[in-house]
Amino acid sequence: MAIDESLTFKPINIALLTISDTRSEKDDTSGDILADRIEKAGHNLVDREILRDEKSLLVARLHGLIDDQNVDCVITTGGTGLTGRDITPEALERVKSKDIPGFGELFRMLSYENIGTSTIQSRACAVLSRGTYIFALPGSNGAVKDGWDGILATQLDSRHKPCNFVELMPRLREK
């Protein structure tokens, strides 16, 4: 479980969506953290937006990003809790081709180390949709750090061994 420095890093194109009724560009700190980490890792941040917690808006935006050949991966932050306005997992259900269940399981395991049993309130999840990865993280600063630092930084690095999400990308649309 390491980065093989003898291999060439392959940057991917990532879109970042913050799902929130209350955040703006000025106070989207979790989005700022992710944008910074994406760029420092060497990936291309090709889109960044803030969307209200409205399922139909999110579904429509996800379809647009999935159909955009310039987007390999979408990362969302926010909308994964238990309240009535938290709709991100339900929106992902409407666009998915396949679930990636291990993502949510691993996220909650890592999160447990920092926030204990409160992690049970997280519905962090991931799906594959028509060849595009979509990862849904909670909206807190700690959660996006856990998700990026503990999972996505290595799984989105083409040099990570024994395997990574990037090496699967050419085969994601196979039938």
C-alpha cells in the first residue's frame, strides 16, 4: 500500500460541488480545503459550484457533469446527513450505474478515529455513473480531510499500489 514513485502520475479532471442552502463562495471552507488538496495533488479542478439542497437541481447538475467528457470524477461535500434537507445520497441513487459500497464503509471507519460514534450519522457514499466516479463527503472540514487524506488522495493517484481508481478508468464503460 504505497505510491510507486517509479511510475508517472496521471492527473484526472475533477469537478467539485458543495451542496448547501447556507454556504457561499466566501465561507465554503470545506470546498476550499478540497479544492486546495485536489490542486496540490496535481489533478485538474475543472469545475467548482455551490448548489442548494434540492434533489432535482443536484440530479440535473450531476447528469451534466457525467456527460461532460472533460470530467473524470465528481466530489460533493454536504447533504449527507440525516435531516430533511440532506439529499445527496438520494440524488446519487438517481444517477448511479453501480455503487462503490466500500467507500462509505472505509470513510466511517476513518471518521470514527476522529469523532467516535458520531460517524454513524454520516451517509458518505460513492457511485459510478456512466464511467464517472462520484464521491459524496459530509460538509464539515474534518470530514473532507478524512475523505481526501484517508481515501481519495491515494485512490485517485495512478501510482498507488496494489490498485487505484485511475487505472480502472479506461475500462469503466465496458459492456
